[in-house]
Amino acid sequence: MRNFTGLLQTAKTVGGGVASLPPDVARSIDDVARRVDAASDELTARAASNSRRIRTALDTMYVRKTKRCR
């Protein structure tokens, strides 16, 4: 997702000083880039949270299984 945001920013500058995008299009690109960044941040946070919860559950099951096997 972060690479996509970079591509959006690059798309705004294509053409250099010769031709530029209309201001409303540039604003739309900025808006999409902000939304993609926000979604990426949310996805990263949720993935980290889920990873912690899964590891905790697996560790709990492993400890219970180990205690039963003794």
C-alpha cells in the first residue's frame, strides 16, 4: 500500500513543468493518498494485534498440552 501512495505522488509530478494536473485532480490524488496511508496504518495495527493474540493462544495451548503429557 505504501508503494501505491508513492506512485500516486509520482503521478502528480509526471510531465514536470511542461504540463501540470488541474488543482482539483491534484487534491483528489492527495485525498486518495491520505486514505490509503490511513488504511495501511490500520491494517498494520490490526495485524500486529492479531499476531499477539494468536501467539498468546498458541502459547497457552502449548503450556496446557505440556502439563497434560507429564
